[in-house]
Amino acid sequence: MNINEHGFIRVAAASPKVKVADCYYNVSEIKSMIDVAEKENVQIICFPELSITSYTCADLFFQTALQQKAIESLFSLTDFMRNKPSMIVIVGLPLLVKNSIYNVAAVISYEGILGFVPKTYIPNNNEFYEKRWFAGSGDLNYFFVEINGESIPVSVNGMIFHTPFASFGVEICEDLWMPVPPSSKLTMQGADIIFNLSASNELVGKNEYRKSLILQQSGSCNAAYVYASAGCGESSTDLVFSGATIISENSKLLAEGKRFSFENEIIISDIDILAMRSDRLKNTNFLPPQDESIQEIECDLEPVSVEKMHRIFNPYPFIPSLEKEEEYLSEVFNIQTVGLTKRLNHTGIKTVTIGISGGLDSTLALLVTARTFDILGLPRENIIGITMPGFGTTTRTYTNAIELMKSLGVTVKEITIVNAVTQHLKDIEHDINTHDVTYENAQARERTQILMDYANKTGGLVVGTGNLSELALGWATYNGDHMSMYGVNASVPKTLVKTLVRWIANTQMDETSQKILLDILDTPFSPELLPADNEGKIAQKTENFVGPYELHDFFLHRMLRYGDSPKRIYFIAQQAFVNIYSSEEILKWFKVFYKRFFAQQFKRSCMPDGPKVGSINLSPRGDWRMPSDAVVKIWLEELKN
């Protein structure tokens, strides 16, 4: 598969074995690592600072012999790259320009040396005395240097390299540690990836700080950050270097290499360029400075085809990892409860009604409401839970609804809708044996009418139970369960609803309530608007009709979070759900997703208020403004191929 076609580029960070001041040996190791990277279809590979000579040469940098050998080795490497049109290499070396030596990164491809990027900030502290040997880029007055008869661009105010698949910039070690790193300017000018050639010594605790610095910079720049540091082959006279390598994308750690190794170490990852560009597109402050000029270098780079990707796509983007579960889920729960708390405080309302079906959504809404009343110091008896059995209600869901309300200490009301809906269908001359959309929606609207009217009767507010996934698919009856006075689950997708309820059950409930919640979690998703089967079990299973919610949540996340095209989402979904769903199944439900998403916007255009809990939301007042008459044709046509 051609990953470039789908918006990815493959990069690597390498820390080779080196010998101090032995350019021949060092370049030989660099070449061997380039060969390894080429077999893995790496397109851009970054080596550490001064990797041709080694970083710890000290006053040997003043020796003409070392300076000249570094240049000879650089051109040896350039010749080595002549038959590698699908790779760019970034290496470090000392470069003599006029009367000063510069610590530079050389960017090389089959076209030759594309440019030199000098280090901007030269350290002069207890550990590094680089100002003894090197000048900073601010001392340069030349835009080109002549070497062996070649005129090669050299960066003065920054340099961006443009390939057909991504643009990148380079900074060197100390540059990252400054209040305003060069990478900040480079990314504002369009660099998608920053490569850092480094020689960062090890101290106790330094690795975690360095890693957090890299992750933070990649996040604030909406960029990928590829970091390669000098390894154990450096001189250990006073310092030890570990060969740290890190690849980060928009604050996320994609790959991290082994430290303290005496072998060549390389890490590889596929960078999602289009995802980062999407974030920048939405950030209207991500504009280039008008008063600074940056050199721009066009680079040729051939596409690559790979058998598998060097990254993992999370099939459940809304569900936190186990190590972050406590923090993430407690935040979601707190946002929901604080939202409802504010609404009740503002209105002065001390009573709410909520429909309890024995399903997951109403369960989460009830748990949020109970927590809210505890915060407000109001008795839980003021929460009026109403279960409204209908034609499709099963014993299991009915029992769970009643038992859950009792265990939480809320007021329990049971109002059957069978007689009212039967009369209503008779009034509108609809055959009760015709189980169509009219039959189903009449039940949903009757339940909403009961909730609204009971709220009026008690001076209360109707808490909505519908979730984000249902809003995306329009899986709600217009002016039925679609409507409430405050929707606490409005931006919580179905996969997260399930995870959140399980977390609450395991961490905050007594044994009786936990048992009820766990059985609710094991109940199939269903609106229960059609009669049960012959065994009294749920016959109408939502996912049999609209498809798996885990797929729809994935589609929704890629579409809204990154603005991905159908072709790209389909490609990524195949990677994420490999061995879970076939390509045919993914495509089938993806078409359903688009058709329903476009057709059901009118329901989202008038949805009730509700708190935003994550990066995705469909509120017409906030994150998603879409005309209800938009046509899905373009999206479906792309999926035909």
C-alpha cells in the first residue's frame, strides 16, 4: 500500500555507534543504518548532532584535518545517496565558513546536499562549552556556502524543506530548550515535521523532562517531532550519552528507542501529515510571521509502498488507556455533573424527571443526576425516575430499571404507555399490527410527553439521555427521545457511555448497585419499540440495523476531529480494525454512516443544551454547523471506488 497517497510519511530517528573523531568509522555506521532504513521504506531519517565526527571532539574541532575529513565524509555520504530517490538523510557535522566553525545539520538526498542548517543557540554552561568552538546561526551573513565547487544553501533565519508529501524543518539540541525554539517559527511557516539532531547527556531524571519537552513542543506546534541523540560511543570523560530517540506527533508519543545501547539503534514511525494540517486549518491563529523570511527548499522524494504501517491506530478513540482511565473518566463524569448542577442552580429548579429504560444511556444520565443532587445537597427523592413499559419492553430491562432506581434512592414511577399509544394509533387510524416507523415513533413521543408533562406538574426539568453516537446517526425520534430540557449525554459517544458506566460501577457503587449496572452493561442496545421475541428477549437490536457503534464512533472521530476524506477514513479503519471487521463490513457500515449522518442533520439543528466533554461535539451552537439540506453525493461517490 502507498502510505503517501493516504497522507502519511515514514520517518526514522537513528543513533549509530560512533568513535570519537573517526569520521570513516562513523559514516560507515551511518551508511549501514541508511541501508536498514531503506529496507523498511523510511523516507526521512535523522541522525544525532555532529554524528559524522562525534559530538565530544572538543578542541579537535579546531584541527584542520578533522574539519576536512568531515567534509570528505559528507561527500562520501552524498555519493552513497545517489541511487536512493525515496530517502532524505539528515546528519550533523562541523562546517567551516570563512573564519568561524558552525555546528550544522546537512540535509542530503539523491539530488545532493540540499542545505545546511546551523545550530541557533550555542550553550556555554557547566556541561557544554560549545561557544569555545562554534558560532551560532545569528553570526552568519551568507545564504550560500561554496564547497568543492558547489554552491549550497545555508540557513540564516531558518530553512524549510518541501517534499511532495510533507514539509520539514531542522533544529539542533539546545535550540529546543530555549523559550522560543526555532521550531516554533518553522512550524508557523509551514513545517509539518521538526527533526532535532541532538547530543543530550544523561542525568538522573533528565530523560523524563526531555521527553515531556519534546511532546509539549510537538503539541504546541501541531507538528511531528523526530529526535535523535548521541549514544554511548561518545567520550565519557565527564559525561555519558545514552542515544535517546523519540518520535512524537502532536503531543503523542509514537515511538521511543532503547537507551544506553552500544549497538546501532533506530526507531521508525508513520507520521499522519493530514491530521496535523487539519488542526492547523481550524486554528485561525496559526499564521506565519510577516516580518521574517525563511529559505524554502524544494526536494524531490519518491513515494513508497509498504506491507504494513509503522504505527498503531486506536480503534476506540474515545476510550482512555488503562493508565489514564481514572483521570479521564472522572473528568467526563465531573463535566456532566457540573453542567447539570449549573443549569439547576441557574433556574432554581429542585426537581427533575428522567425516563429510565433499563438501558445504558438512561443509566448514565441517572448516575449523573444522582451525583448532581448530592453536590447540590438536594434529596435524591427529588429525582423522579419514570419507567414507561411499552410493546417491546422486556422483563430484563424493566426489572433493571426498577431495581436501579431503588438502589439509588430516587422516586420510582411506573407509567405504562400501552393504552395511550393504542388509543393514539386508533385516533390517527393506524393499524396497531403494522410495526412501522409510525408505530415505533408514537411510543417514543408518548414517553417524552409524559416526561415533559410530569416535569411541569412538579416544577421540574427533563434530563435527556440520548448520546453523541445516536445524534450522529439520527437514531432518535424527532421530538421524542430526541428532546429534553438538558442533555447530559449529548457529547458522550456510545463506546464511552459503556466504558463510563462500567468505571462508575467498579469504583463508586455498592455491591447491589454494581450488580445491576453490570447486567445493564451486558444487555444488547435496543430502543425496545418492537415486541419481544417468543422467549421474551429483545428482538430489536440497534446494531443489527445501523451497524456496530464502535465503527460509527471511529468514523465520526476521524470525520469531525481531522476532517478526513472517506477514502482516508476507510484506509485507516482497515488498519485499526484488522482481524475484527472485514474490509467489506467496514465499507458497508461506512456507507450507512454517511447516509444517516447527512440525512439526520435536522435533528441536530434543534438539539437541547448539553455539556461538551471531549474533542467531538455536534451542538449547532458550538462545534458543528451544517445545513440540514447538505447532499451526501460527493462522499458516497468517493466510497464507490
